[in-house]
Amino acid sequence: MHIVQTVILKKQHFTKPKAIEWIALHGYNHSKIDETPNEYRFRQVSPEILKTNMFRERMIKIGDKGYLGILYND
């Protein structure tokens, strides 16, 4: 089983409005946005799920534009 915990888009490829547009177009939640100097991070589920459900995290590239933070268990 896996869950998308966060979607990370690089600022070098997206303005904030374009990042929100991309997230919405792909069916992800865009109500919680964290910004770093280089990225927009769209949280899909709380990281607390890692503690409560024995999930591990893996980052998967979205081309050269960003990453999906995937939570999974075996």
C-alpha cells in the first residue's frame, strides 16, 4: 500500500500560481502549501501518519520538475 504524503515542485520551473494549477490539474490537494527557497511543497496527508501506521517514505521524481513523497508499507 502507498499514499502520496507530499508533492514537491521546483520554483525554477513553476511560479506559485502555475504550481497550484499543476497540483489541481493532477487531482492533488493544494490547500496546504509550504515554501522553501527552492520548492513549493503541497502536503497531502499529515506526516504523523508515519508514526501511527508504520509507513516508510520514498521520494519519486516527477521528471526534472519535482518529486512525490510517497509513504508505503510492505
